[in-house]
Amino acid sequence: NGVCVNTSAVNWDGMSHTYDLSAGSVPGRCTSDCNCVCLKKMGCPPSKKCLKRKGQCLMPDTSPPSGFYYAGFLCDNKLKCKCYAKCRSPKCEKKGGKCIISGEEIPPGLIPAGACNKKANCLCYTP
């Protein structure tokens, strides 16, 4: 989970929010011509509330996977990790449909067949 960080260009104020400084650095992992050190990137701790929704806790600078929407709460207030839940609907799945969030590509041959989750702007598409 290491990342090469250019020490001459990094934002030192936000280092402790992005990298686990207590883990130290790993020597010899980065090229020496960039003043880089290998640091462990912070991850979001699991959240029971998010896990109940079968969600994923992600760092603020991380894009959610396709089909996931912001569930409306933070997994970790200090790191500002957000919970993203997969847009699902048993009713849509029974029809052989697929839940797709607004803005995502709709596979050819699928037509709208109702909402999976109105708050998440997620619609059901069926063949």
C-alpha cells in the first residue's frame, strides 16, 4: 500500500490526513531523482453502519465504483471518509433488470422500467 511522495512538492499540512506517518517509510522503493519517499497511504476504517448497507468507505479523493452512490454519511469524521452504497433493487432484479445511476452509460437494448432508488437518482433498466 505504499505510494512514492515527492517531499519537495508535497502539502505538509495535510500529510497526516493522507499518509500513515506512524508506519514510517520504506527505503529504496522510489527513484532517487525526485526526492521521493515511500509512505503508506491512509485507508478508511470500516464502518458498521456502512457495512450494513453493503457499502464501501472511501477517502475524499477517491471516486466510487460504478453503480455506487453517496449514502449520505461519513464513515470516519477525522479522515472525512464517505460511505458509498451500491444501487440495488430486488424488484428490478426480479424483472431481469439492472440498476443504473444517472450519468452512467446505459448498455444497448435496455429501456427504463422505473426507479431503483429515487434519492440516489438510480433507475431500473430492463431488456
